[in-house]
Amino acid sequence: MKLHVVLEQQEESGFIAYVPELPGRHTQGETRAEAIENIREAKDAYLDALKEKKRSATKVEVIALQG
């Protein structure tokens, strides 16, 4: 899966980084390298949460049937 990372240098200092394909995934860093590392961590956490949610949704247990 290819994702785009957008880096924006701030006027005062530091960088903002975000992934347009992943809603709410944005972070910052004092340096370009720090912002990139932070957005990697944010992306990984988001994708891990999606995987876990999918696993939870597929684990359906029937407790009782009325018939």
C-alpha cells in the first residue's frame, strides 16, 4: 500500500507531517527527520487499530438461538 506523506515547514520552527489517505493522522517534529519518524509511528498505530477492529468484527459468537 502506497501512502503519501505531506511535510510542511512551519514559519517559526519545525515541521508538520500528515497522511492525506488516513483521516486524523498528523504530527509534528522539530526536524524533518523527527516529523517523518513521528508520522511513521502514527501511520503504524492507525493501521494496527484498523486490523484489530477487523479481527474483532469477525469474531462473532452466537450465544443463544430462539426458535
